[in-house]
Amino acid sequence: MRCSLTAVTDCEAHDNALQSLVSSVFSLMIHSKESINQTTARTHLTQMINFIFNRLESSEADTSPPVPIPDSMTSNGTNGGDSATPDTISADGTATPPKGRRSSGGSGSSKAPLTVNQRDAMVVFNFLCKISNTEINESTPPDSPQLRKCLQALEWIHKILQSSGPAFRSSSQLLHGIREPLCHSLLKNCVSPVPGVFKISLDIFVTLICHFKRYLKSEIGLLLKNVFLWLLESTNTQYNQKAAVIQALQKVCSSSQVIIDIFVNYDCEMHSPNILERIVDSMSKMVQTEHLESNWITAKEATMLKELSLQSLVLILSSLVKWMNKFTATGHEDSEEDFSDLPEVLDGAHSTDPSGLPMSERLEKQRLKKIEIEKGVAEFNKKPKKGIKYWVDCGLLDNTPKDIGRFLRFTEGIDKQMIGDYLGEEPEFNRKALLSYVETLDFTGLSIDNALRKFLSVFALPGEGQKIERILEQFSEAFLKTDQTGTFECPDAIYILAVAIVMLNTDLHNPQVKEKMSRQQFLSQLKGINNGKDLPTPFLEGIFERIETKPFSNDDLGNIHSAAAAETLAVLGSTGSSLFLSKKERKQMQYTVESRSMLKQTKDLLDHR
């Protein structure tokens, strides 16, 4: 252990060597049977981690000018100050620099190479994220190595994030490198039935909101909407989990700066969910709903949930009043210092409002515009033509196929089935809108089955055969333009293969189909489709294997509960003993199934960002 510490602090161990040293000491701490060895290993590992991250801060301070950290991102472990001006986050999750000033990222673009010290920090941090993904459940013994590994890794992740300085918090390329492992760790552990794991995961998430929202905007919004608010709203969540989520949100709501940042960067942003509105709505429902349920939530617990929710609503109102008072007193109405320009609806580009309105009026205008869009979404999801007409009448888009196609592609909340029905219509106008919609997708470098998977992830195929035909024809032409393999000689070959892949997916994964299509049957039906020639057999066999292993899924986040219900019924049907489970056990089983479905779909969304 001493040699490992010396190698890290004095011998310049980096990359794989550094990870091996950290991993070895970590294993000794977890698996050693002697308490003195465990304590010594923990002490040495703490010194190694502190050295790596302190070196990162000191080296960045020596080689680059100091990077100012906004009040809401102070490094003292608190929620930060209540500056009268909200932090702004660009659509890709990075800070948008004010006019005439470089980005506060300090280190430049996320595509720039990492320094040695940044790389060391990333190696250690990602190692801890990987360790925290250890499989545990409610039956895992409290003193088991698996649980101790997970808890210790999560504690260090929290400490690193909370005590990090400007070199860590403002390095866009370093944060880009740890983004995926960190989000996957949070996804797995934030629904854990183990109280200790669940609590520290919440603490990590609160730290991300308060200190890292500039660079993790989309990830924070997705986790808030799909995970933590889901935990609050699900009837299968335990009381302790609901209470912990509310208390975590209270920490967020206690900072007026953070509340304003959430509203400006989500509720006023065209392509982001209404996070603050959803929090207020969820808390209001918690206050008004009767939570008492025998053998699940007691009367005392139900009352406590209502009280905590009401306290949260009061905190939100108090924070808004506090921020408004400071805003009025300091008079930052015309200041552009920490604001970025708001995005346009159709192209997502940031542009200055030509009206020259003060920021508060521009935000109000943007918010009202978003509300009009959402009203149109509600109309479109009932009857597509009425929704289109509403948007056009409100001046939100031009009545052209190009604008409509792009608008449908990038507007939140539109029913995927309705998109498919509308774009699959026969009139030439709809066909051109479909072309505009498809042009927003890039299939470069993808195999045809993965391109089709990406294509079907943004809308659902309609039930009518002719509509499916028109949609897949457009896919075929778009894929042929980006295909660089030279496998296909004509769009017809792609179209026939796409139809065959959709049929194969249904045949292999529909439980109602008793006799499944064999590999040979799949190959034989595709003979001569490529201008009279056969497609390569290994190529087709690879498609068959991938579809057999991973089926297409058109479930969007709005269908989580129905998908989970189907899985629950399957579990109940396969285990006769489940009919005799207690209410608590049934609730726990439903929570497990529901959370599994939610986590899978949220992970897919994170991976595609």
C-alpha cells in the first residue's frame, strides 16, 4: 500500500498503471479480513485520491488564468449564493459564453486533448463509477463486500464532486469524459432499495444540480424528469424513498439562484421539459392526494409526505420572492453578463432577439411561445391537422412541408403514433413533410438494421399498409444516400430488406407467433432483391443475429407504465406462487419491474445524446 501511494505521488503513475494501483488498494480495503489493513488501505486510498484531484487544481491554476466560478457554483459544499442573474446553459449541455468573452470552460472545447492531470482525474473518477455499479439488492447483507464497495465508491464520488474546484468544475472535456459513467451509476443506484445507497445517490444528484448544471444540462433534466419525479409519483415507491426525494428537492429549492436557473434553462427553453412546472405540479398532487394505504404507507407517514410537499412549495415561492427582491434591488434588467441568447424553435440556433427587449421580457415572450406550442401539441395528439393549423395560425411556423417536418421532429411531447399517421398520408404535401422529417436523421456509418432502429425510434409505424410503404420508401432513399459500403445497388433492395427486418422483428419477438422464422427462411426470402443479385450471406446473417438478440422497441417514455404492466403480468403468469405474495411483496415486485423499464429507456435516451 505504501508502494502504491509512493508510485502515485512521486513516480508519475498514469492511465492503466494508475487505475491498477487504485484498484489494488481498493480491493485490499474491501476484502482484507484484518480491520487494521482495511483502515490503512482506506487512509492510503484517500491520500491517493486527494493528491490526484488537488494536483489537478494546482496545476490548472499554475498554467492558466483563474477561472471565475458563479455564485451558484461555489466550492464550499453549499448551494451557493443568490445572485440576481441566472446561470445559462446551451442546448448541448455546455456553458454559453457571454458576448465578447471566452467560455468559462477554461480548457476550451470538449474535443481538445486532456492534460495528464485531467486524464488521471478522469481515470480515477470513472473507476469509482464502475465500482459503484456493483449488483446489490434488498437481500444483500449489510456487511457484504458488494455493498461496502458500492457505498464506499459512491461516498468518494460525492466528496470529489462536492469539494471540487474550478479546474474540475469548468473543464468541459473532463466533464465530457466522466458524463456517461456518472449518469449510468446514478441511474442504477438512484432506484436502489438499499437506503444507504439511495440516500447518497440523491446527495450526488443534488450536488450535480447545484454545481455542474452548466455542463450537464440535458442529463440533469432527463434524470429529474424520468427518474426522481417518477420516484415521487409512482404508487409503488416506498415512503422512505418518497420522503428522501422531497427532502433532496427541498435542498434544491432553497437556493433562489438554482430555482431561477431551472426555470430559465428548462421551462423557458423550447426543446427542454418543463422541470419547475413538473416539480410544482408533483408537489401539489402530493399535498392533495390521499397516500394512506394499508400495509404500505401508514397514516403518520401519509401526513408527513403532505407536510414535506407543502414545505417544498413554500420554499419555491420564498426563493422566487427572494430572487425577485434582489433582482429589483440590483437592477440587472438590461445586463447581458450571464445570459445567453435564447434558441429558435425550428433550427435550435442561438440568435439575438431583434426587438432588443430586456431579458425579463424576452424570457416571458419565450415562455408564452412554448405554452402555445404545447397547446398545439395537445391538439395534434388528438387530430394532427388541427394541431398543424393551430401552430400556423399562431405564427409559430410557416405552412410549408419543410417547416412542418422539422417542427414535428424537434418538438417535445408529440405522440409518435400520430406523427407516423400524419407523415404516412398520401397527399404530396405530407410526402414532402416526411422527406423534411427524414432529412434530420443521419445514418452515416450505421448498418441498415441499426439505421432502421434509429429511424423507428423517433416515431411509430402506422397500422395502415400503404402508410408503412410510403414511410419505408423514404427511409430507403435516405439510407442509400449515406451508405458507404456499396452493398446496395438500388433503393428497392433497401426497401425490401427493411420490410423483411420489420417482419423478422415481429415474428421473433411477438409471443403470439408460435412458429418462429428460422435463419434459413429469412435468407431465402431475400434472394435476388439487389437488382437480381443476392446480398452477401454473412451480411444478412449478421442482421438476423442482431434482431434476434435485441428487438426493436417503439416504447417512448409515456408508455413506461403500460410496458411495465405487461412485464408484471408476464412475471405473475410465470410464477404461480406470486398469487400468494403479500401486498408489500407485490408492491416491491411491481416497483422492480417498473423501475427496470424506466431505467432501460432513460439509459437509451442518455446513450443517444
